[in-house]
Amino acid sequence: MTAVRETVRARDCVRARRAHSLVLDGVAGCDDVVALATHLDRCESCRGHARQVSRVTYLLRSLRLDPSDPVAFAGFYQRVWQLFFCEYVVVTAAYLVG
């Protein structure tokens, strides 16, 4: 029974992440927004994912980065991954410390 629950949970997470993408793009319907909010209330993993994707989306849109400029885009991409890495290090350290 646990495997079935995990499969259902994973499917719910995939749906929530798709809904979040629609919200960020401004094309989500009311049902998508309500389902996303409900899921994020109970899923810590998806809340973290939503925060990260929202941050990256905000950064990309605020910089008005030209994706056809490979040097600028590569530098931005590297900085984003450094932020993700730092967040994982901090969360892991906080968990280990207690």
C-alpha cells in the first residue's frame, strides 16, 4: 500500500509543478491555482521547488537576459546554480546541527 501512496503523491507533485509553471506564465485557471495552493500547503518538497523556480523566473525576467548571448547566459546560469548549491549546503548543515 505504501508504494501506491508514493505513486499518487508523486503524481500530485508533478501536477502541482505543472500548475505552478502555468501560474508563473500567467495562464493558470482558477482550478489550477486552487489545486496548487492546496498541494503546497501539505507538500514541503513542492513548496521548496516553487520558491526556487519562482526565484529563477524572477531573476530571468528582471534581467531581461538575451538568451542568444552565450557568454551572458552562461554567467547567469552559473550564478543560479551556485545559489541552489548554497541553499542545499545550508539546509543540510541545519539538519545535521539539529
